[in-house]
Amino acid sequence: MSILGKVHWAVFDCLTGDCTRVERLPFELGSDEGVDLRLNGPGVSPKHCAIAKVQGRTFGLIRRDEQAVMTLNGHSLDFHELLPNTDYSLLIGNHFLLLRGCAKPDDWRAQLDHTVWSLFNPATQALEGALPLVDLCRSALREGWSPTTVVVPRGAGMGFYLGQAAGALREQLPADAPPADDFADPATAAPVAPADSQHGALTCPVCWLHFDAGDVMHVAVHDSLRGDPVLGQDAPLRFQATQFNERGQALDAFGLPCTDIACPHCRRVLPPGFLATRSSPQWSGASRCWASSARCRG
Ligand SMILES: [Zn+2]
């Protein structure tokens, strides 16, 4: 019987296709000889992070080194609880990993294809392209896609930022591609807007793409309404409201009033009063502050 019960955890390498089973806890990842999954190259600490039980209870991914940068689902974190039957994307140095715990990791592995990647087009809400990652990056950069565009290997429920992928593969990309430094932090990088995101009266303070008030999305409140193609299956559902209560609040599919609104492009929650204060001269500076804190909050 597994020490983890009926859920078996595995780590999939999205660049090589290697899949490693988590056979013991803690499961250490890093560049050290003794770790359970050995990673190399820049940005990898000897003991980088581990899948472990914290305080004997909460199961999750924990950062092991103060210098280490552990980017889970696009956010730099110290710790994150891991739930079964959920894909997590983990970026360590130039290693693009997926984590999942489920009854049959082999079945999960079988439906993943690290050689075929797509990008998520927020305008069409669809995955586009089916190319090796380096080719997808090359054509996406040529077409001017934002570094915060999400790219996913076939079969994965969680992706990575185009900027992260382009940074990791920069040696294989054309010399006239935007410098990798522009991609170091997708949330602060100068956005290169897709053509259909350049018009609209409003500007998102996170991704800086434009949209009109009518395109704003609402964030569902009921706990069972989850899943977003950009933010992942844990995120509350974003939707365009068709029903409102007498106070003008959007209602989700369970009839609960929703007060949070989100950007239709990057799907991040917009700051309180966003629609009311957008014309204030203070807006730009305040929103920049908000955007950087929102990045940490997820
Ligand atoms: Zn946005």
C-alpha cells in the first residue's frame, strides 16, 4: 500500500516527456545528488523544493531554499497545498513540470504529449496551434502575442506563460526575438497586445489589454462553479452575466449575487471600484500598485 493511500503523485517533464512517480515523502527536487528528482541548469538550487506533508498534515509543495524561485501555476510561492485530481504547473529554472495526484498516473501520462503545444487565445477562448514548443514560441513572438499568453502541452489542465517558455528556449529562438529580459516577469513585462485587444475604453491593470465595460466578466460565487481556461480548474468560474438582481448585481448559475469582476483577457479580478474610478487621474499609479500585489495574491 502506498504511503499516500490510493492517490499516486507523479511529476511530468513538459520538455522531455519524462514522468517520475513520487514514491516517498518528502519528495525532493533540486540539483543535489541525493534528491528524488534531479534538475540542472540555471535557477535550480541543490535542494529547491519538495512535495511533503507540512506539520504532519497539509500535503503540498514547499520551497526548501530561500534563494529558490518556485513558480506554481504562474505564481512565485513558498508553499501551496496540493489537491488530488488537479494539474499543477511548476516552473523551476528552465524546467517545465506538471504535478498531479490521481488513482492512475499512467493514464494521465498517456494522454499528455510534450511534443505538441498550443496557446490560449483569450479573444476566441480557444486553444490555437499544435506545434513543438520552440516553433510555437517562434510564431507567437513573430505575431506579437503578449508574454502573459498561456501555452499548454497537449492534454495538460494547466499551462505556462509564453514569456517563461520563450525565456527558457531563448537560445533556440531567432536573434531578433524580443530579449529574454522582457519576459523575466510576465506581469511587469511590457505587453505586446494581440491585434484584437487594442481597442476598448478600459485598460486592465494586470495585462494592460483593452476592453469595453460590456466585456467585463463576473466571478461566480457558488463553490461548485469552478474552472477557467486561463487560471485553471481551481479558479472560480468567469462568466458573462445574463441575470441580475434588483440591486443590479450579476447572478451566477446558482442565483448568488457576484460582486467581483474580472478582465476578459487575463481573467484576473479587477480592483474594487474599477469601473467607477477608471477616469480618475490617480488611477494609473494606484492600479500599478494593485497589479503588483494582485500578482502575489493570485
Ligand atoms: Zn487583464
